[in-house]
Amino acid sequence: MLSDHKKGETYSIYLLIKAAEKRTTSKGSPYIRLTLTDRSGEIQANLWDASDQDVEKYIAGRVAYLTVLQDEYQSKAQLKIQEIRLANDSEPGDPSLYEISSPISKKDLQSQVSDLLFQITNPTWNRIVRNVLNKYADKYYDYPAAEKLHHAYRGGLAFHSLSIAKLAIKVAELYPQINLSLLLSGALLHDIGKTVELSGPVGTEYTNEGQLLGHIVIGDEILVESAEELGFDLHSEDMLLLRHLIISHHNKLEFGSPIPPRELEAYVLSKLDDLDAHIQMITAALNKTERGHFSEKIFGADNQPYYRSNADLPQNHD
């Protein structure tokens, strides 16, 4: 496993090619930027002087057998490839053996989301959420929540959305003025546009629609299509509020939202989304960090390193 090795070690390992990007050095030499993964994490490596055959062979979704030196580049772990080949038929070449996936199984994700729908008591929002999730179920429970930054693994989209919904319930317990039906609806659907923005869980890339429109615009389009299908008035307050939660959940124009939150539940959703994303990013970095040391810089968390303390988590004696 990747997590078993440290800087300076040379070792051989089977890894899944999660992404492969053809690039060119400043001197014009071709190389492939590889993102490699197993269930313990992912790491970058460059295949230098890549031939056209290498570009065709080493693509996302294939398993490779590598001999590598573990090193660092700009304070981030990186592999130096000494040898590489594809896994053959007699070797463990099933990509599912190496995929990072949601800590909750797909079946449990579906079950927990289904249970939450009963807490959405507003009939308009309940029907919209059910309609959208039924229509996009195959992608919703398999897709990542991002290409790289947070929850970038199979099932990450649903797990991220479910985590925010669970946070919403806790916050609403402390602040009864919050409309839980609206907040839950926004939590479950806020990133639905990523089912179109992203290409899938393996070799995740931004689609043409994703690059030209973005998941917030796409998500609003999905809501509008659902409302029209169900015969709901787009100018009703119910629809305006739910659409507002979707388009404002990134909080600011510079973060991708065309309008900032101008309603209580929209503000809460934007903060819970940011909180869950940052906890996941920081936790992922700390899991690769020795106790008593700082992590690598985390791009999505203001490009800061985070310290992993020596303190153990308190034990639950319930």
C-alpha cells in the first residue's frame, strides 16, 4: 500500500492510473503526468520521455506495476518511476481493487438518503428532491464530488451531500428558526450539477458542459427541468428559495456563485458546504502525515500546511 512507504524508499507496487495527462517539458520533450492510487491514498508521478505508445498504453482506469523511488517535489510526496508496465492477466488488474471510495457503501448511502427524504415535509421540495435523485441516481451515488480537491473518490458526491445533510439536522436542533426541509433539500441537491460537470469516478475530468457552464448553472437547469416536469410554478416562493440555495452555495462571485446568500438557509448551506469540504481535505492530508509534523500545503485550504498532533482522540465509552 502507498501508505506503508516513506520518502527515500525504493519499492515495487501495483497502482491504478486515476488520471494521465500528456505534457511537454520546457525543452519540448513529451512526458505523462500520472495520478496513481490505491485504497490508502494517491500520489503523482511523471513518466519522462513518453512515446506515443506510452500515451496510448498508460491511460486512466488501467492498473500498472511500477518500481519507484518515493521522493518529494515542492513539499509534496511524488514517485520517481524506475520501471513501469501494465498488469497482465495473471496479476491483480481489477481497477476496483485500488479505487478509493466512500467510507459508506453505495447501498448504505442510498438507504440513509432515502430516510432523510421523510424529514423534507414541504411537498414541493420533497417531490423535486425525489424526482431529481431518481433521475440521476446512477451518477449521484457513484460520482466524486470534485476532480481533485475534496471527496475526489467514487461515491464522494453522495457522501459529501449526506454529510452536509447530517450537519444540517444538528444545526437545526440548535437553531429552530431554520427551515430544515429547505436546508435538507439544498444539502442533498447543491452539487447535483456535478453529475454533468464531471466525467465519472475513474479518470475524472471536466466535461465540455462543466468547463463552459459549471455545476452551479447546470444544477439550476436540472431543478428547472424537474419543476417543469412536475408542473410547478418556477415563480413560486418554494422554487425561488430552493434555486437560490443552489446558485448561492459557493457564497461569493469569485468562488463561482452568481449571487451571494440572501436567505438564512442559503447562508447556512454555504457554511456547511465549506466546513465539510475543508474537514475532508485537511483530514486526507493529515492521514498522510506523521504525528508531530506538518502536512503538505493544502491548496484548497488557503495553501497552508496543517499540524498533526500527538494527542489521541478521546475514547467513546457509551
